[in-house]
Amino acid sequence: MGLILIIAIIVVLWVVLAQGNFFKNGLRKVARPEEDTPLEILKKRYARGEIDRADFESRRRDLIV
């Protein structure tokens, strides 16, 4: 009886910890872990200096509309 209780506690702890990691990462990261949205790609290109501010704003408006 004691062994079953210990196993049940371990299973409950494992489930709680697994759910915590799931919600911390978010549903988007679970569904598509390595894909960026077009807006994220645009932001990264602007941050790297590949495009200037005017180009960034123009492309951002195109994506949002």
C-alpha cells in the first residue's frame, strides 16, 4: 500500500512539473518550435541592420493590414 502511494505522488509531481513547462513555453512554441512569424523575421532583419527604418515601417504596415 505504501509503495502505491509513493508511486502516485511521483506521478502527480511529474504531471504538475510537465504542465508547468508546457504553459511556460506557450502553445505556439509547442505547435511550431522552429518557425518565426513574418513579423518576427522582419524585426530580426531590422535589428541586424539589413533594412532601414522606413523599409521596416513600410513592410510592417503591409504585414499588419
